[in-house]
Amino acid sequence: MALFKWFSAKTAADLENRADEFAAAGAWGKAKLEYERALDRLELETGAHSEAGGRLEKKIRQSCRALADQHLANGRELLQAGHRQDAAELLELALELCPDSTHRPQIVVLLEQARGAGGSGFAAADEALDKEAEPQPTTEGAEEHFMVLCSMLPDELQDVYSGYGQAFREGYVALHRGEFQKAAELLQQAHRLHPGDGGYISMELAGAYFNLGRNDEARRLCENFVQKYPEALPGYELICDIYWEQKDFESARILLKNCPLPLKTSVAYVVLYGETLRRESEYDAAADWFNRHLQEHGWNDKIALALAAVFEQSGLPDRALALYGRYMANCRGCGSGTPPEIECKYADLSLAGGNLSDEILEIYLALARKDPARAADYYAKVSRIYAGRGDQKEALRFERIAAQINADQ
């Protein structure tokens, strides 16, 4: 029986109604998953950014905030009870789910206490117990993290993933935290325990191997997975990443051309095939591929952004800029925020083209607040804008700000 039901017969409205029911019951993890599925379905149905899409994006953000608030409350209780490691797991997850939460300062303080920083006042004996417990991270917090991650999977896979056992659960959480060596060891253990029915373990293990640079092992596992589950989209996404890394573009094209028809109707397939052409430096073919789908099916955010990347890399910045600009206008029109990386691309292309307007200046200033890790770079570009305008006083001021940030890091 094929496990592939990523593109179910349910409409976007059906999925949104189901998500609303989960939200009303306080099941925010389930609600977030269904809203995301509804948004994906809406893109397939309309192929365009719409008012409904903006509404769903807003509900996704609300679900993330509510789930983060739950983790904050539970983490605080665990910390007060002395269960610092458990509390840290939940507080870290709260930050991951909603990094711009108004509760962020409070979460950070509690997290520092949970990790033993900031004068928490716990006894040295407790510190020793915590250190002894570190190699065995099987905690309620880790279990909670797994359940949240699992709730984002399609329904039919949630039971599959939940049935793989504790080693898989811990490995899956480690993989999503970027602890790839730990993930590989735990997933290897899970794979040995489920040699016959652990197909999806092999895909997650392939992901760990890929991130460790063990590409041949990852490729072998992933190719076997795709053969066993030919309609499972995540397998194609991962194997394409591996092929791209190995510069084996021919294998990627052959794989995608021979995949089942249901996948070929998806936006994900269109992006994967066009991205293969772009990475192969077949820019004209990639542009034709994406343009044809936009002309036949109308605007789609993911395809338009992929086309913009083709134009940007092939030396057509004006065309890329036009697509990024339209995408940002659509985001403003429906009330959803533009991802910082898109704002940055738009501003960088504009600045490179000689645009020194207040619009570009304000984008960089806003990005410095949203993305403090790159604030020095944004302020340096603000300085360039003022220098280009002939305002040397402001140019020097922001140059000094950028230099101070770099010195502090």
C-alpha cells in the first residue's frame, strides 16, 4: 500500500476547517500541520498568492505562538520543580517555534537558568547529576519535541514514525537540532532494530549521512527508499540534494522524468526539476521551464522565486528584481510578512543597480532589527546609501555602528 497521500483529495477549505477544530481544542501542533497542508493545497488549487493564503499564513503564525506559549508555561513549571534539562528542552523548542515572540526575553532568561547560567542557585550536586544525565537525553522534553515534529507529518506517517521506538525518536529530534553525528548513531541503531519495516528510518538516516558529508552512503539509502516508496515526495527532495552535491545532474533529471504522475502535478516537482537545470547552469532551459508553468497555471510564489534565482544567477538582475518586487507586494497585500532573505535579495539587487531610495534604506534598517546576526552588514549598506547621496555625516555614523558590532562579535 502506497503511503503517499501528500496531495489528498481534500480541498484547502476542508483542511482549514479541520485545523480550526484542532485550534479550538487547543491542539496547536495538529492545527499548525493542517494549516500548512491547507496552504500547500491552496497553492495547487489556485497557483497564486491570495487573500485565503494570507489568512492561512496568519493562522500558522498564531498556532506557532500558541504552541510556544504552552512550552513556555510548561518549561517554567519544570524549572521551578528542579527539572532543568526537561525545562531547557521545552524552552528551546519555544524559541524555535516562535523566534519573534514577545516573550523572547523571558524565555531566554529562563533558558539560561535551566542551563545553569545566570546565578540559578541550584546546588553543585544537582550540577553533577545533570552532567551524568547528558549522554542519555531521554527526557519528557525530548519526547515533547518529537511529538511536535511528528505532528507536522501527514496523518498516515505519524503512526509509522511513532512506532519506530525510542532510538529513532531521539535520533529524529537530534537530526532536527543539527546534531548530525548523534542522529546518525541513534538512527543506525533504530535501523538495525527495524530491518524489514523501517523504510522511513533509512530516509532520515540518509539525511544525517548527507549532512555529515557521507554522500555515497546517503545516496545508496535514499535510492533504495525511493524504489520502495516511489510516491513519497521527501525522498525525491533528499536524493536531488545528494545528486546536486555530487554534480550528477543527469541522474536527477532521469529520476524526476520517471517519477509517478501524481508527483509531476505538484509545485514541488516543478521546482525540483527547474532547480536541477539551474544548478547544471542550463539557465535558458530553467527559465523556459519555470516561465511555461507560470504562464499556464498563473502566479505561484515558489515557482516565481525559483525563476528569480535563475535570472539572478544568469546575469539578468532586472528580471529577478521584478519578481522579488511582485512577491513582496503580494505579501503586503494579504498582510503576511516578507521573509527577510527575500527582502535582502530585493534590497541588494536594488542597491547594486544604483537605487539609493528611502525604500531601500528602510528595508536595511528593518533587517538589522529582524536579523541582528547580520546587522553589521546591513548598517554598512545603509552607510553606502548615505555616502552615495553625499551625506557623509550619516554615512560615517552608520559605518561606525557597523564597525562596533563587528568588534563586539
